[in-house]
Amino acid sequence: MNEHTPLNISPKELNDLLDDDSSEKPFIVDVREDDEIAMASFSFSVLHLPLSKAASWSGEIDELLPRDTPIVVVCHAGVRSLNFGMWLLEQGIRKKVWNLVGGIDAWSTDVDRSVPRY
């Protein structure tokens, strides 16, 4: 891993962080497209930044993300979010960035089976 590669976080590790009242809650960014969000969504609040619309939000990324809160990036299977996490780090984001390994698909199988798989 280098300084421009997000750390990995498993669905179970993320769920534990979200459930632990004593830990700092990460800020979740979902880079899936609108139709994917409509098919399967998380039960908690996320910032939706579809990659296909990056031209409309990329210039404001510093204003869209919290300054000192760890960020978890998610997508369907973990590939787009990994690339987005690398891009965030290349932009000079000076906070912890994690990639949800396996994305919402793994979340559905490992944590919340009520989330539809697609």
C-alpha cells in the first residue's frame, strides 16, 4: 500500500464501527449510479456522489466532505470505490480513507441480508 491507496475495511468491520457508540463514526460516500441506489441502498445515511456525474461535484469535493472524519467509500463490488478513494487521496485529502471491500454486495451477504443483491 502507498499513500494514495485507501485502507480496506470489511462489511463486518464497518458494521462494528457504526454500532460502537464509543468510536468515531465514519462518513460514508456511495459512488454508485442512481439506478443502483434505487435497487439496493444502505439503511444509514450516505453522501451519494455518482461517478458518472463527477464533473458536477469534483470541483467542490473539499466542501462536500467533512474535514476530520474518516471516510468510507462504497460501490457495488469495491472496484469503483477503490478508484475513487485513490483519487481522493491524490487530491490531498488528509484524512483516513477506507474502501468497503466487496461493496454493497458483500454488505448484503455478510451484514444485512435485507439489502437486495444485483
